[in-house]
Amino acid sequence: MKKLSFINKIIYLINVIVALLLLFSFALPFLPPKTFSILSVLNLGVSFLILVNVLFFLYWLVKLKRQLMVSLFVLFLGYISFGSLYKFSSSKKIESPDNIKVMNYNVRLFNLYDWIPEKNMENKIVDFIKTESPEILSVQEYHPHENIDLSFFKYKYEKLSGKKTKYGQAIFSQYPIVNSGSIEFPDTGNNAIFADVLKGVDTIRVYNIHLESLRINTNVETLKNEDSERLFNRIGSTFKMQQFQAELFLIHKNECTHKMVICGDFNNTAFSYVYRKIKGDLNDTYIENGNGFGRTYDFKFFPIRIDFIFADETFPVNGFKTYDAHYSDHYPIMATLSLKP
């Protein structure tokens, strides 16, 4: 430390602060938002903190300074606890006649209010889904748009709400749906639905979860102008609601005896309390067979993964893909699963 220049001492001080923040954030998945709502806001910045610590590590590495150990230690601890933010291994795809392709997609009402200034966006979404041809499709923010035709799926279950504009969640399937239902979340348009699909002699429970939205305008200039205290309080309140919604879901999930796949938009990251609780002993299909950052939400400055497909150990993960299809504020993901006999 004594041999550092004044500028490098300042840089090192900032490095230590950022490393400590990242270290603290590793405890957040174990802290319920109802008790630690303000602290849980840090969930959203974990990806950013990881990337900044990588930059600090590279900075000290170039300068051949032992200060690189601070970020290296925290990054290593995060890696062994949560895995890598970036998946370096190429996604392998194993072809099998028993494969089931499961897609999850928040379609944002099929661009009903022209958030993306392009015509016929709803048709582009449908054409994309048809081209990728999943056997099971889980959709959040579904709207029965007059131009939407998903009749190439043989079966569907939807749960809609709203007075003027109907919207909600839907599950489409090429396999028969033999049972279905909804888990209602109070005081919100969000909910979770399920469909039991029959493949051969196996019944598979497919959940579609949409947890409470943060309702944040991700435009950086807008965020700069928003009152920080009010923003933090709103995010903290949303995380409390997400915990309550996750608890309602888990009561239902724990009563299920079928093989299970959980899809959804959690509006929270893989470093969150709700992610850890909902995932439980299931496999995150991105971790099993994904590559890259796995970004699922359109945020300009660093990757955010808030949409997930979980599967129980009955299903080997034979493939996973995050699509760079900018037809919504979310990016679609698809897992290729194989059903063990």
C-alpha cells in the first residue's frame, strides 16, 4: 500500500468498497425481503458489481500489483457459491426422440402500445415461435391480440384479468393438457398458473410464474432524475410482495407429485431470495447447458437474467438457448429436456 501512488491508493480504496459490497451481496439470497427489504435492493446490482470487480482485477494484474487479490478472492468465493456470471462452455445440444422443447417468453402484450416503434411486431413474435417450434410454450403478459394466431399449438390454458385490456399468463402445448389451474396473488394482475401435460404415459406439471414487477423505467436518464429514496422504497416493497407470492406458490408446488418444470419471469435475479426458494432442488437449465451471459431483459449497460426455466432431475438438459430476438423488453429462452424412462 505504501508503494502505491496517490491515485492508485484512491483506486484501491474504491476497489475494497466494491469488493465488500459484492461479498455482502452473496448473503442476500438467504435474507428474506420482508425483514431486509432495503438490503435486498442490492440484488439488482450483483451483475454490475461482478463486472466492476473483474475490471479491478485486470487493472492490478496489468500493473503486477498484489492488490489484485482483493477482487480475485471475492470473485472466487462467488464462483464456488453461485457459479459464473458468464458461461464459457459452448451449449451442447443432444438430439433425442424423447426431447421436449420448452420455451419461456414475456411478450409484453405483443407490443400492444407500440413500445417498440415497429409495425406488425405481434406477427414477428408469432413467426419466431412458429419457427423455433417448442412443444411447450410459457407466456407472461399474454394478451389475446386480434392478430395473434397460435393455433399451431393443439392445447392451451390461459388466465387473464383486466377490464379494458385483458392480459395474464398462458401455457401452450402440443401434448394434451389433462389438468390446469391458477395460483392467485392478491392485489395484483400477476399470478402463477399450471398445466399438467400428458406425454406418453407421463404426466408433467408445467408452472408459469410471473412475480410482481419492479415498474422501473430502465432508461438511464430517467433513473437519474428519479428520487433515490422513493425508488429504493418502491423496490423494497416490491421484493416483499415477491416473497409473499413465492410463498403462496411454494405451498402449491410442495403438494405436487408429478415430474415438474417451472418457467417464469421472476422480475428478480439469480442472486435473489425468491430465486433460491423457488428453485429449491431443481436444475436451472441455463446453468446446466447455457452459454454467454444468459441475458433475458433489455437493459443497456449490463446483462440481467430474470427469466428462468427450472426442471427436476428427471429431465436431463440436452440444450439451452437465449435468443437475441428484440420483439419485447424480454428475450425468449428455450430449454431442450429429455424425459428419462
